[in-house]
Amino acid sequence: MLDLLPAAVAALDAASSLGAVAGRLLLGAVVGVAAAVVMAIPMWRQDDGFTPAYVAAAVVRRTTPDEVSFADANVAHHAAGGLAGVLYAVVYLATDAVAPDLGVAGVDLPSHLVATAVVVAFIYVAFARFVLPRAGRRIYEERATAVRGQWLRSSLVFGATLLVLAPVVFTGVA
């Protein structure tokens, strides 16, 4: 995780020089990758481990989860985290444009809560209802309920990380 620190600092510097929207999108990606790193901790402690990452990588590679390498699963997991972070930023900005301003800790609280809830719901539903049945046929037939439960818990950890980390990162760049 310490290897990510220089990249995060560089992203923060880049975000401060971009326009407001582009900067928020970049910061959303950084926060999403960081949340994916944090999310991996409870994933490893659950019975099915990193299975969701293998299944997601199998979709991208158009193969079976058994044929996916750890490196590919890891890249898919963190890339999905970055994309989820961009989704967070898009929903935040869209909500911020219409919701009343209730600034708390440098972020607009309603926008922050709505964006976090949308992202958690999206990453859970996208995986559980679309990715898992498509790529994890054997897993889907044998352990779908367990894998979905694990993914729900992991998604909630991702959301909790967004709740805490996004205000810290977003207030660092105006």
C-alpha cells in the first residue's frame, strides 16, 4: 500500500491543476482505488477470498475464473475500484448541482451520502446480478449465495471507506 502513496500524491497534484470537474473525477478514481485496497482486506478473510475479483477478471478476459491469474484478478479488482470512484464523483457532482448545500467536513453531506449509496448499490448489483451469473457458472451453481453475501460485505466496506476517505481527499483540493 505504501507503493501507492507516490501515485496518490501525484494524482492530488494533478487534480489541483485541472478544472473542478476533471479534478473531482480524478480524485474519485484515486479514492476508488484506495477503497478497493481497503476492501481487499476483508475479502481475503472470508471463505471465498478473492473469488469476486477472479470472476470479474474472467469477464474481462472472456475465460473462466479458474484460468485467471492472481495478477489479472488484482488488476481487475483495482480497476473496478477506480471506475467505482469515478462513478462516485459523477453522482456527487450531479447531486451537488440539485441538492441543497449542507457542507460538513468539506463536502456537501447529501451529495456525499447519495453518491456513496449509489456506488455501493451499483457495485453489489452489477457483480451479483450480472457478472457472477455470466462468468462464474460453476461458482454460481455451487456457491452463489455465499459469494453474493461475501460481495455484499465487501461492498459495504468499500462504501465505508468512501464515507471516510472521500471528504479527506476532496477537501485537499478545492
